[in-house]
Amino acid sequence: MDFRSIIEAVGGFMDFAGVAVIVVGALVSLPMALRGVQPRGLPVDSEPLSKYRSYRQLLGRSILLGLELLVAADIIRTVAITPTFESVAVLAIIVLIRTFLSFSLELEITGRWPWQKPSSGSRAEAGAA
């Protein structure tokens, strides 16, 4: 097995893992939301989320993780196999689109940008104390 085929196999595995995370996350999030599981990081004094909102937040987290794995697969394949200007430019566009999606999902899930600190009194901080 040569280097190129190994990298292709690793990239394919990462693609599969990314899609699997999204699909499994969608399947697992639904029963969790129906049972009333609340996502972490909500303010302590906030009201519980509706089942729909809870499902959206749980699903959004799995989509974020899946997108990160898909970006990693693209980077592995592009940089290791075909580092031409054209392939790197296509990779840059894909990464920009997926980064925008990730930031949008993060804002939707947590109500803040990824670089902002959590609001004081969140459940995650209360659980750590």
C-alpha cells in the first residue's frame, strides 16, 4: 500500500465518521429531547427549553462535530495528496463555508459567539462548582 492510498483511506474514514456523527446525532437527539434532556450551558435561572428547541440544540451540536470531521478529511486529502493551487483554493472555499456554518450553529445553540465567554451563572459553571 503506497502513501497516496493510505491518505485516501484515512480521508475516506474521516468522511464516513463525519457523516456517521451527524446521522447518529440526529437519531439520538430526538429521543433525548422527547425525554426532556436539557443541553448544557444554559443559564441556571432560565426556564427549561421546549422539546423542539432542545432537539435543535442537541442536533446542532452533533452537526458541529460532524462538520469538523468533514473539514479535517478535506484538509488531509488536499494537503497530502494534491497540493496544487486549484485544490488548495477549493479547500479554502469549503473551509470558509463550513466555518461560517459552524459559527452560525454555535450562535444558534449557545446564543453567543464561540470567542465569547459563557454568561455568569450557566449550568455548566454551576455543576463544576
